[in-house]
Amino acid sequence: MGRKAVTPTRIRQLRDAQGWSAYELACKLNCTRSYIKSLEGGSLPITHRFAMRFVALERQTYAEAARHKQIKSLYPLPRELKILARPRRCRICREWFIFPHPQQRVCTDPQCCATARQLRAKRARRSRKVTQ
Ligand SMILES: [Zn+2]
């Protein structure tokens, strides 16, 4: 993988696999969010300098992921299984989950649920203020 050219798709894939926003990736690569977006959208060319930094980050990230991979399940698991849903991060605690509902973005931890409820209430209050 390291030898192949860095493409917009490859940048996007790393972000998707890690659940990073364009901003988060930009921070790791010491550039701006809009620069990442331009590279992904193909409106700017991927420079050699960027490609080198990107490959180094990618290598380090996948090496770490391979070391720490661990699955915790609420249910007994068969010896072999395929997971067809994409893992996502809880919006609050940032842990990884495969949620039972595709629209779910917060895990079932009581603390996360309470925080998500407070955020929703705050947003609702703010939008009510705007419309008045
Ligand atoms: Zn959570």
C-alpha cells in the first residue's frame, strides 16, 4: 500500500476508517481543513511533500490499529463472522461501536446518553431563540 500513489480516495479512506473529520486529519498533517478538502475533491494536486507525510501517518496509524485490535461483544460470538455494518464513533466518548440502528450516533453508556440529551436541549433552546 505504501508504494502506491496517494490519491484523493486513499485520503478519504484513511479518514473514514479512523472516523476523523477533515479538520482532525489536517491537524495530524499540520495543514488546514480546506487544503484536505481540496485534495480530496481533486481541485488541488497532491504534492510529493504531502504524500510523504500522509504515507508516514497512514503507516503509523495502521500499525497501531493492528496492535490494539480488540472486539468486545454483548453477545456470544461464533468462531467466524462477517461484520457488514460500518463501525462508528460515539459522538460523546469517541469509542468505536457497531450501533444496532444505522442512525444511532451515541453509545448506550448512561453518561453519554445524558450528555447527548443536554446537547440536544441546548440546541433546541438556541434554535427557539433564533426563530423568536
Ligand atoms: Zn459513548
